[in-house]
Amino acid sequence: MTDLRAWLPRGVDAIEAWNAAYGPVSPHPSLAVPDDVLGEAFGRLVERLQDNYPFGNPRYVGQMLKPPHPAAVLGYTTAMLINPNNHALDGGPATAAMEKEVVARIATMFGYDDHLGHLTSSGTIANLEALWVARESLPGKAIAFSADAHYTHARMCGVLGVEGIAVRSDAAGRMDLDHLDEVLATGRVGTVVATLGTTGLGALDPLPDIVARARATGARVHVDTAYGGFFALIADDSPDGVVSAPFRAIADADSVVVDPHKHGLQPYGCGAVLFRDPAVGRFYVHDSPYTYFSSDELHLGEISLECSRAGAAAAALWLTLEVVPLTDAGLGQALRADRRGALEWARLLDESDVLAAYQAPELDIVAYFPQRASLSAIDSASEALFHAAAAGDPAGQIHLATYAVTAAAMAARGHDAVIDVTTARILRSTVMKPESEAYVGSIHARLEELVAGL
């Protein structure tokens, strides 16, 4: 792994040398801080940062968290010393060009030829933009999304003043096509949101069927693949890949969102939204007489709801993709390791006498629970296991996450437990660090041991 202690000083030196060409600058005395004052404050910062979970450790298999790739840290930090703003070209000409390049690479990954798109500060904002364009494209029409879709879609419908319709999920956590037919038959729906990689279970909505049904009724299709999008690199139906059909169908959708700050190895503050038809740029037209004066080329602020955006985020993603490209042989190898880890964990759960798989993983998210006679007992045991796994010597801790399920969802998946409560917590783990693949066996064995002792 790249040693950042060796590379970060090079970034500082390079930017200092570049700045020196413009002449010496003395820092203003109002901003001068003595080393001892900074050192004392920095010591407190480092101490406070230890109030965190070990997101980079292979035994952290809880939430969708992991440190960025060293190349991303190096790219971000080096560009941040200049602090470019990718809103207008004169605010960050170099990083704006990088942003256009990386967005074009993402478009190619999804099968878009022509496209309009840009980076955003998050998947939430990216989805807001996509739904905003959906509203502007078909005013007065509702937006439909799966009941298992991220809550941001219902929330953003409220922000946009658009009717949001939740479509039932089936027994695999995917959008129920029969219910979608009923919803589309009302004539109220202008856009259907399909999720490839639900944040709860990593489920893949049946996108080819959704596209066909939406087109038959004149509706648009937006794909929220914030979590699962980069799995398009290994969507080849192979043993350590993922099913290909949903990812191939992205090319037929009107818009797509992906989060490079998840499987794209980036720091937080990096989402992306892309539109298949560049003509949607007409909805962004606005007047800013003091902003777009430096070039006749497209300024990214002319196709974005956000104004100021970190050019450093584009530099980080650009440098990362230069060394870990968007290919099966590049980033795909990390994703295959994630996938193999999830599949191995699922196999171990199928053979276990004390733990049971909630459902088979479609990506790299594994859901499971302690085997108990009733739903309330499953809930209690899941909570106890969550805490027991994270206790004790840090070198042996395992960090999990919980996931709330309904009694109906448990029954739909064929789990035979006495229904004495309406909802229960189970365990949920994301095997999104390739290093975790080698630890899945020991993690599972430790959890079995802890369950037996509950």
C-alpha cells in the first residue's frame, strides 16, 4: 500500500514551488499561529478522533464506511492546497477538466454515449438533481420508488413538491412488478426510480422490466445506484461477479446516480449524477453575469444545482482512476474480493446451526440473525450479539450493524419464527473492503461462538 508519509510532503512541495513562481507572499499576522498553540490543539484533535470505530479494519463490517484510497487522499490534499472551486472554469480550470474526464469514464462504465453530468457533494444531492429534472421534464407527474429504496427519494419528493408513491417490495427486497403495474396504470407516474443496490440489503431492482413498463406508459426511469453502481465493472454473471442484466439496462435509463465515496474509494463529499440526454441542460439555464465570463466552454456550474463545489474532490477521483482504473482488471478486482467475501459468508450461514441468513446477498451486503424461536427473541439476541462482538480487546473486536425487518418480511422469506412482535432487529454486514475477504471465516466463527454463549 502506498505510504502517504512519503507522498504527502511531495504534494506540499509541488504546490509551494508552483505558488513561488508568482512571487513571495507573507502570511498576514492575524492568521499567524505559534507552533506550540497549534501543537496543543492538534494533540486534542488527534485524541478526539480516537472516538471513532476502526472503519479501515477488515473486522469492521458494519456500516458503509471505509477510508479512501491513498491516491484519493494524495490527490485531494494536494489540490486542496490551492482550494479550487469547480463551479466556474476560472475557479478551477484544471480540476474542472479532471471532473469532465472522470464523469466521462463513469458514463462509459454505464453504457452512456452522449451524456450530461457532473460530480456532487453527495448521493443525496445527486438524487435531488435527478428528481428535479424529472419534475421539470414531466410537470405535475408523480415519482414512484420501491418501498426499500433509500428514504432520500420520499424526502426529496417533499422538497420538490412532487407526489411520491412507494411501490411494494417482493420477498427479495426488490421492486414488486405487479404492484408497479398497478401504480403505472393510474397514469399519475412520470418517473420510476429503480435502485441497484438498496442500502439495506443490496437488492437489485429488476431494471430491464422496469424500463419496459415505464416506456409503455410514457414514464421516465431514474436509477439510484449510489451504493451498487461500480459493480457494473463485474456484472458478468460469473461466480465472483454479479448478475449482468440490471446493470446493462442502465444504458436505457434516463438518469443514474453513483457515489464514488462508497466503492469508488473516495473521501466523503463525492457523488455523481449523469443524464443520458444532454438536452436536459436546458433546465439549468440561469443568469450569473459575474461567473461565466472567462471561457466559452461549458462551466460545470451551468449544469449543476450546487454552486461552490470542491475541485479537490475531482482531483482525488481523477488520480485514483489513473492508478485504479474503471475496468475489471482495475477496480473490478477489489469488487470481486468483496463479492467473494459475501458469498463465502452466505455459505457459512447456510451451514450454521446457530446463525441463519436473512436472504442471499446480491452484492456484498450480508443479512443474518441468531436462530431463535420467536421474533422478539431474535431481536434481543441480535442486539446482544451486536454489543458482544464489539466488546473486549480492540484487536479482537468485530463491528456489525443492525437492520430492522417486519414480521411480514421475515415470513415472506420463509423464516419460521413465532410472530410476537411486528418488527425485529437482525444483523447486517457490508463486506465492502477487499481485505475483509480473508477474515470472513474467522469473523463468522467468532460470532457463532458468541451466539452460543448468549
